Amino acid sequence: LGESPNDVKPGEVLPKTDYDLIRWHGHAAVITVLISTLFGILVATKFNFPSFMGGHAWETWGRLRYNHTQGIFFGWLGNAFIAFCYYVVPRLTKQPVTSRKLGMAIFWIWNFAVVVPGWALVCMGFSQPLEWAEFPIVVDVFVVLALVLMLIQFVKPFLRVPAGELYVSGWYVIGGLIFTTFAYPIGNLVPELVAGAKGAAFSGLWIHDAVGLYVTPLAVAMAYYVIPAETRRPIYSHFLSMLGFWLLFFIYPLNGTHHYVYSAIPMSAQRGAIIASVFLGFDVILVVTNLLLSLRGSSGKVGGSVALRFTWFGVVVYLVVSLQGSVQAVMPVNRMIHFSDWVIGHSHLAMIGFASFTAAGALAHIWRRIPGARYSERAMNWSFWLLTLGLMLMVADLTTAGLIEGQMWVTRAPWMDSVRTMYPYWLTRDVSGLPIIAGFLLFWVGLSAGPRNELRVKTQRSALQTEVSLGDDDPGERSGLRREPSILSYAYVVAFVAGFGFFLLSFVVLGIIPAMQLQAEINRTAPHDMQPLSASEQRGRIIYGREGCAYCHTEQVRSIDADVRRFGAPTAAWETQYDYPQLWGTRRIGPDLAREYDLRTDDWHYTHLFNPRSTVPDSIMPGFPWLFQGSAAHPTGEASDLVAYVRSIGKDRALAGAVQIVRSPGMEMDGDDGSQGVPETRPRPTMMGLDPAAVLLASAESPDPAHVVRGRTVFLHNCSGCHGENADGAGTAAGSLLPKPVNLHTLHLSSESLAAVLWDGVYGTSMPAWRELQKDDLEDVTAYVQSLQAKRVGDALSNANLVAAKQVYAAHCVSCHGGSGRGDGPAAGALRPSPINFHVNQPSTAYGLTVVNLGIPGSAMPGWKNNLPPDQIQSLVRYIQMMYGNDKEPTSP
Amino acid sequence: MINAIVAIIAVATAGVVLAWVVRPSFRSYIEKPKYTMLEDAEILQEAEMRHDEL
């Protein structure tokens, strides 16, 4: 060795570790992970029990979801990393951290100006709908302040450390802190200042940098420190560790756009990110191989030391999750699993399996060395196994769920089928959170209970001397080179230049250049008369972001067949040019909303927002009753704004019609034929209740009983919310819909009429299109509905009554319903809903009388009770009934 | 741009690996911190122990 570890150079002042700050941050980490995990469990519970804790704004799914991830990010991992830095920086630099007072300031800012107020503000409705950037901007100010203070606290001691003497963990600490200090404000602020697709390019950067350049470097720094410290043997190769470090910092920042594959972001940026993702996989293989080889001859200690076991597990998962990330960035895989629960499983594997296990290992390692601290190995052991159990169950469950979701989205199965299929998987995911929170609770017990640490350094030191002296490494390696340090040989200079340089590179390659290409694309393709959102729509957009809508509903149709077929034309760059910030989203639980413009009525949206299950019986969407005054019929201004926004999404694209888009270089899409018109999936307003494009349904005038039974099942899952379980028009949503849902026992509809209604919906009412349903399902529903009200025959009118009825009809009904009763009168074109076509829709006598007497509220049909005598109304209804199924004018027998 | 990035990564990595292969002094230089890390940790722990004993 050349010199004994006991030798202290003259004049050298040994630093003292501030164990108080380590304890504070350690306890803060565990307390916040418990709270954050509780948020996660509540969020997961709401998937299966969407009304659970659904009565107040602060406890809604979206806000708890924001707090779950931000709590893990800042509270748990942030505090654990800071605690680690207080322990490791003095050991790597032989310098104390800059200041204890500064440390106290960082502690208070991090926890009481970032984490706690961040949670509170999100619950109060102040947030930012950007992945990994959900805390509001006012909190971001304190995050940046804390990061700068951390640079002073932890990087300053590295100032006098020559690059050749700095251990790899120090490189990762410096690199991670410097990069994050730059990337955080960019990722949080730029999407607020740069609209739509351009902002998404920067969002993608931060989504990945948060994990790749903040969490990963500090977790890898922990692994590189804990493994040799626990095994008392140096790592396998410092060269490989440094190679891994530089490759990681070079490649990781270039990954960001792989979160938006098949989007409107230039394909050149997407492909660059995909290639970087694959490269990253190789880099992680290098890093993990080096770390695992560092356990050579010490593998038995993995079983004996919980700290080492946590770290070892984290390292193994680091390999798995990184290779998974590389694979899922590749386009054929990405098109299948993106937006699905697979990605949620992937992120939990990364944040729990890799980052949290590694952080737990480091905390356990440190805690055993804090003089006088309590530490329970037994509790830690239980913690490890509970966390492992919960994680494995969760990841296996979500990965499977994601594959199933992805497969269903590729097929023509209705969207709700994918939701229903996920119920057991989401329940399993919820259950898997229980051992995880129990594991973290026992981890806290492990740090708070058990015997107090003793001074046992002497024993460990003798072990170190033995193992190092018996090591089989080349002794020549240890002597190193004695050189006069130049400015560039100082680690902080190298790390700063490189860290800033890599940040700048990614900022330019994946942010600036794509943004410039997008602007050129927008200039070339945007309609010249595109209008920004109205004030109401803009307010609604803020509410949409505040409530986390973008975390279940994407607003981007990708350029893949499955998306286009289901939702419509791919999202073009210009569509979001006024969106600050973009709300593209990275997850689909509900359907994409990019083509929502004018698909549904205000009534439908109000009713759906108040209680989603009233309109969509199997929906898991949370209700938003605080946006209403007691019922869906009494929306507040916020509900009106939100509905105005949702109904406006995709408006300009729809109004632009079928336009040819000539893409500029770098913007070409795979399989893009250049025609980006309004898709065939978009329902069209129909006249006379018939649409020649409607799917042809088999005639069900004499339905098979088996079809009727099956049709009722389909009806209950899709229609009962409005029409009621008994199809009597008295569903839970009916009270707030105008016109009211039809009582299907009172109206006989022909197969062609039902086909048109199911295919297009009924424009002007809350009846949506059901093009998602399979043809078999549509036929079965048709059979069921037709079984409820048979076609009426007989009871022909006498000649006198027929003549009278004709006269009444000609005088009062022709302008809307047309001379032949086909709903094609001269006024029909301006009416929504369209007047009924009596040749394919036959009301029962009772219903006919009610309608003619009282009219249909919410439509143009007036009541005639005060204008026509009862006998004329009676004859008129019978006359109308006689039109059904007749091509000719009704005649007397 | 993508080609340039790939080329830079490949060349830089190959260059560093080559230096590691052909220059033993570089190997010694680059591997030194993995030993000093353990030693420095030990020194600090020792010093803290002495301080606590006092």
C-alpha cells in the first residue's frame, strides 16, 4: 500500500461526519416514503373502487397520483441521497461538507419548502400536469435553491480533489447534482413557455433526466460505495466504472424522446433517442457486470448483510430494468406496450427495485456506522423480504396487464373491454402495495429500534488490512501516478465541463433542433385561421391539468394503425401550437381525447363528470362532484369551463377537414402516406336517422332468444347508465340529460334504424356512437332492444279518421317530419336532434300520445295538447304508427 | 446527427479501452481510487472513534 491507513499526513485535518443531518434526512426519507406509498395505495385502490374517498377535491385520484410520485422523488429518494452525501463526501474528499448551518437550511428547504408544501399545494389544486414535474412552479423555485445549496454543500469539498484520485461514487455525486441543477428548471419551466409538440420535446428530456441523471447517478454512487465498504474489498475495476460513468452521462440525456415514439416530434429525434436507449443498455451491462464482479469471493456476505443484500438486489434490478427500457424503446415493442400498465410496472421496477433498494442498502450501511444509533438487523431483514415480495408481485402483475392491454388496443375490442379486463390485475397491484408499505414501515423500525451501535471500527480495520493485503489485484495498480495537478485534473472541473456539456448536447439535439423542425412544420401545415382557446376553454384546460386528467387520457394519436383506427388521424404538430404546457400524456387508462371535439353533448359531459358510472356503467373514472352544486344538472363555472375545454379538443383538426400534409425532412412517419384527413372513425351527423355508412346488421325482427339474452348483457354494460337497467329510460344519468334517454319499451326501431343510431349516435342528444362494439354485439343489442317493443299491427283507421289524420299531419308535422314521414321536412336540416323517421321508428300508442301531447323537452318537438283535440291526436298517432315499414302512404283497409 | 453521436461514442470508447490495454501506467492511474476509497473511509472512521473516545 505504500502507507498505512493510520498515517495521517502532517497538517491534514480529518473531517468529521455530521451524523445528526444524516439521521434527520434518514428519518425524513422513511417518513415520506411511508406517506408516498400510502398515496400510491389509495390511488391503486381507486382503480377498483373509484368512489372510494371520492367526495372531496383534495383526495381525488389525480392529485393523490401527483403526490405519490413527487413524494417518492423528493421525499424518499431525495432525502436518502442527501443523507448518503453527508456520509460519503467526507470519506471521498477527506474534507468536511461545507457547513452544518447550510445543511440545516437544506434540510428545512427540502422538506418544509418542497415536499410538505408541494403535497399541500397539489391537494389544494395548484400543480403542473407534467410527468415528474407535478409540484407547482413556486415549489420549483425552492427545489432549484436547494440544488444550488447542495452543490455548495457537497461539490465544494471536491474542489481540491485531483481527478485521478476521485473514486467513482464521487464522480456520480458531482455529475448527478450538476446535471440536475441544470435540467430541473429546464424540464419544469420550458414546457410552460414553449407550446405543444415543441414543449413535449423538452418534457421528454426531463422525464428521462429525472430518472437517468438524478436518481440513477446517486443510486449507482451508493452501490459503488456500499459494495466495497461492506465486503471490505475494492471494486473489480475502477476503469470500467469510469467508462460506465462517462457513457451514462453521454448517452442517458439523449434518451428523452423515447417517451414520445410515433408522436409528432421529428422522427430523427425519435430515432436518435431509440438508438441512445439501446446504447444505454450496453452501458448498464458494463456497470452491473463490474458491480457484480466486485462481489467476487464475497458472495456469501450478501446473505449475511442486509445492507449488502439490498444493494445487490438493486444492482440486479438495475440491469433488468435498463435492458427492459432499451427493448421497450424500440418501435415494434413500443407500439405494443406504450401507454399501458407495462410502463407502470417498468417505472415501479426502476424506482423501487433499483433506486429504493439501493437507497435502502446505503441507509442501512450508514446507520450501522452512526455512533449510538439504534439499528435492528432483524427488522431490516423482514423489510427486505416484504419489499421484495411486494415488488415482484406488482411488477409481474403490471407487466402481464400491460401486455394484455396492448394486445387489446391493437384489436378492435371496445376500449371499455380493456378496462374491464384489467380489474383483477389492478386489484392485485393494489394488494401488492401492502407488503411494500409494510416493508418500508419495518425499514423505519430497523432505523429506530434495536440495540445501539457500538464502536467496532478496530475489528473492521483489521479485516480490511487482511483482505487488501491478500487481494489478487496487481500491486502496481495501487501506487498510482504522482503528477502535478493542473486545473483540468481537478474532478469538479472535468465533471462540470462534461456535465454541462452533455446537458447542453441533449438540450440542443433533443430539444432545440426538434423544436426548430417542429416550428417549420407548423408554419407549413397549420391552418391560417386557427384560433387559440377561448377564455373558458383555457380555464378548463387548467382544471383538466389540475385534476390529473392527462394522466389517464392522452391527447395524442400516434402514427400507428391501432391508434388511427380507434381514435382518428394522427396528431399533427400544429394542433397543439397554443398548448402551454402540452397535455399529450404518457398513459392511457381512459381513451384518447384528441378527437373529442363535438362528439358528445354538454349534458353527457356534465353527467359523466358528476358520476362517470351513470353514463358508462363500468367506468373507473373518478367523479368530480365538487365541480357541481349538488347534481349534474347544476354545474359550477369550473365544470362549464372543463366541459368547454374537453369539447374543444381537436376542433381545429376537425374543422380543417381532410388535408394533405407534406412533411418536412425529419418529420416523416413510418407508414405515413401523407393523407392525414379526418378519420373514418369520426361519427358524422346524420339526417333522417339513417346513415348509409352504418354497419349492416342482420335483421332481428324475429330475434333469436339467445341473442336477446346476450344483447341484454351488452346493454347492461354499455347502455344501462342512461336507459336504465330495465331499458325504461330511467338510468342514473337520465335525470340530467336532455332530451331524456328513450324508454325502449315504448318505441319499436327497425334494424336499419338501430344500425344508424348505434353507428353514429343521435346527434343533438347524449346518445353516443358505438362503433367500438363488435358487429355481433351490435346485433345482439339490436335483438334485445327490438324484443322490448314489438311492432304494432292492426287497428287500422277508418277512412274518415285517416283523412282527418292526414290533414292534421299535413298542417302541423310536414315541415319537420316531411310529407312522407321520413324526417326530411324543409326544417329538418336545422334541427338537432333530427326529426324522427316514422318508416323505421314506431312509437307505442301511449308514448306517441305522450309525445304529441307534451312534446320532447330538449328537442324541437312541441306539445300539441292545447292545439289539437284528443281524438285528432289519437288518430294522428295511429296514422304515424301505420307508416312503419311501409314505403307507401298509409291507407284505410 | 445520430451517426455523429454513434461515431463519437464508438471512437471515444475504443480510444480509452486502447489506452487501458497498451499503457500500464494508465491502468495504475485509473485504478488507484478504488484502493484509496477504502483507506480514506477507514482513516475517517478511525479518527471519529478516537474523537469519541476522548
